[in-house]
Amino acid sequence: MADAPHNAGYMAAAYVATALILLAYAVSLYRRAARR
Amino acid sequence: MTLARKGHWTTVVGLVLLGGVYVRAVVFTPVERLQGPAQKIFYLHVPAAVWTELAMVLVGVASVVFLFLKDPRLDRFAEASAEVGTVFAAIVLTTGPIWGKTVWGTWWAWDARLTSTLFLFFLYIGYLLLRGAVGDAGARARYAAVLGICGMALVPFIHLSVYLFRTLHPQPIILKPSAPSLPPSMLVTWLLSFAVFTVLYVGFVMQRYALGRAREEGDDG
């Protein structure tokens, strides 16, 4: 798409942020369970 | 296999499948002509938003039934669903402004949809803070149930806010009375992403429920 805006950086930022939030919560649950 | 282990492996499967959704969305789904690649934020933002709302509805339903039956499993589920809903709300409030900055030209606008979603996030935080602040288990469950029901009452307002007010936020293009206004390739990507967010919700709630149960058994012991 030649006339589409060049904003792939915003997409990448959102995808990385989502992965980080989900991974951080998964690790948090795992560590809390391991402490029990 | 314990509930915690089942939840752990469900989450692992969900995270691996999310990687597959990333590949499909970025490589195999067409770029939207007007918004460019940033439109693909939609495949994460909207499923997370739907589960932010559904998680609060489930908190509310569990809370209503809890007030009648006084079954601690319902209170434990509501607590787990609220914590996972908070995480999904954080995704919504992170990805939304990133999309807004490139498409609207601003990170944030105080319109009805954005403001009510932010309010729902604060309500989630308040719910979790309330649970941490009340020592007596019976009172904690009752107070939290009342707040959970209030949160559930907010959800229809959030969903309908784009119809009730003039908002900058786009109107629904999937969850609306008529057929989704998306080409099939984009719709399939969205449906796959929604299915993966569902797996993640289930996996997280199973783990958080098991953690709550272990804490209660520890307190009893």
C-alpha cells in the first residue's frame, strides 16, 4: 500500500507492550504460587 | 493435575498461540489503506476490551449469586476475574492511546468511551484495594460483592457510550446488531485473537483462583 501511512512503529510498540503486560502478569502469578 | 497446574499450562498455551496471532496479524493480514499498519493494533485492543468488560460482568454475576448463596467459591472467582480484568484493562489503556496518537493525532481525549473505560479501570483497582483493606473475610466478600455489582452496571453504559454521546472513539464494527464491517481476512484474525484472549482469561483465572484458595487454606491453618 504505497499511500498508507508509515506508522508501523506504533503497531510494534502496542504489540510489544501487550506481550510485556501479559508476560509480567503470568510471571507474577507463577512466582506468587511458587511462594506458597 | 491441580487447578494451578492446569491454569499454568493453559496460560502457556495461550501465550504461544498469541505469538501465532502476532504472525498472522503482522504478516498475513492486509494493511488497511487509510490507517496503515497501526490499524493492526485493533486485533489486540478490541479483544482485550471485550474481555475487560466481560470479566467485570462475570464479577457482577458471581457477586449477585454470592449474596444469595454465600458460597466462598463465588467470591474467590470474582476476585480472580477482577484481577485478570485489571490486567486486560491495562492493555486496553496502553494500546488505545498508541493507536490514537498516530490516527487521531493525540494520545488521549476525554470522550465518553475513553473516560468511562478509564473509570472502569479505577473501579477494578478500587475493588482490589477494598479486598486488601478489609480484614474480616465475611465483610470483605460482602463489600466486594456490592462494588462488583456496581461495576457490572457500568459495562452496558461503556459499550453504548459511542451511541449515546458524540465521541471520537470509533463505533463498534464487530459487536453490533448488524453484520461485522470487516473483510473476511481481517475478521478471521480478530476472531483468532479473541479466542486466544479467551484462553488467556481462563488460564489466568484458574491460576488466580487456585492462589486465592491456597491463601484461605493457609489462613485457616
